[in-house]
Amino acid sequence: DGNASIARLMVAQLIPDISPGVHAGNIAVANFDYATLDRPGQPVRLRLESTVVRVENRDDGVAIHYVRDGVLRQVGARHTVLACYHSIIPHLCPELGEKQQEALRYQVKCPLLATNVLLRSGEPVRAAGTSAVHCPGRMHANLYVWQGNTAGGYTQGSWDNENGPMTLFFWGSIAEPPGDLTLKERLRGSRARMLALTFEDYEREVRTVLDGIYGPYGLDVKRDVLAITVNRWPHGYAYWYTDLWDPDFEDGAWPHEVARQGFGNITIANADASAEAYTHTAIDQAYRAVEELSGV
């Protein structure tokens, strides 16, 4: 579920009134009372729809400037953890040293595309005998048969029902523009192309691929495709190093190590801080950041 259940379980631990009785077995379907997120007087307050635009050290802590409902607001804190993209931090904290800003800008997110398709019937897919298809050169590199999901109290029926509908899942990154480009230029180019495409472009691609794979097995894309949902992830996975494009840095001098250094009452924690796009590393970085603040 894209780590949604982890985030919901964390919120439920921090603000128990949001969903009394919630646990790992029902977290996916539990109702949350969002009015409890930002109540005065409680130990933890979460403020949604509030975009931070500036974070600056003060003698007595940190000043955080944010925009909510079109109004610029400010809140003070003794300490602050920035858990956002590395590349945005130099814009939020322009007083950072140039060396650290350069290290933060080294991170260029990998754009990802996830498209779900609902078919009227899974019969053509079963007739083809496929569970996954690799599509080299296409907009989505891979196509998977979604065989039902049960997690956190949510249950989706399996595609084993011969007469029932079926969900297919397309996944990949759009190819970058042609030319002699570095890896980071390729990632930026892929993101630009993904955002420039219309829904009709994605729909045409999906129908073309499905017609080519399953048309011979009886799929009629005009009749059998019931729904398409396109999920664009412009800033998806954290950038990881490659032997081809990145130098071999010395220990302690890798860009993510320089980038995550604390400054004043501010420290940094996110997947970028480990140069690895996975939940466990983000948790490790959060622990490190809080430990750093304990010594400030």
C-alpha cells in the first residue's frame, strides 16, 4: 500500500484519539478523525495542507514559515527535523554553506509511473497464461497481473474468479529524450516528458499494449477496458550511486553524508539522506537525526 499503513500506524500511536482501537490488522480500513490531528494542548500536532517555504535558525530555536489557505504563517520550535527532498532544502535554508548546498543538489529523484487498468473479464489474460510481461521500449517497462490483495483488514477478491473482472498494473519510467545525456539529465528529461503527456496519451499507450498482448486471446480494448488510473510520481525513488556515473567518494565525503549534516538547531532525515529509496533506511535516518538533536 505504498507504506500508507506504516504512516497511519505511526499517527495512531502519536495521536490515539484519531482512531481508537486501531491496530495492524485493521489499519487499512480504519476511519480516521482528522479533526483530532491539530488540537491545541495535545503533545503531538499534525498540520495538513501547510507548505513550508523557509526554515531559519534563531538564537532560541528555529522559525518555520509556511503557507496555508494562501496566508503566510510562522511557528517556532526549539529543534526541527527536515524530512523532505534534499534538492528542495537549499531553497528552504539559503543560509547553508555552499558545500552542503551542492551536496543536497546532488540528489535527483527518479520519476516513476504506475497505471492501473480494470478489465471487464480476466479470461483473455488467463488464456494467454501470463502473470507478468516485460515491455522493452514501451512507456511502462512492466505489466503485472494483480491477483488480489489482503492487508490491514482490506480484502480484494482474487482474479481466480473465471467470470469476474481483473486488475492489471503497469509500472516503469518514461524514456528520456534522445541524445548523449548523463544519468541525472535522463531522470530530469524523463520527468519533463511524463508531466507533459496528457491522460489521452497514457490511455492510448495502455490500449495499444493490451491490444498487442491480449488481442489475439479475445481482448477487445474498446469493450473490455472499464477504467484506467494513471499515477504519476515525478519525484519518486531517491537517487542511488552507480559505478558508471558517480565517482568513488571517500568515507564521510559521499554527497548524502555531507548533505544530511545538521546545522544549528536543524537536522535532516529522509530516504535521500541514505541515498536509498526504502522505508527501513528512512527510519534509520530519522533515528540518527533525533539522536543528533539530543546533543544540540
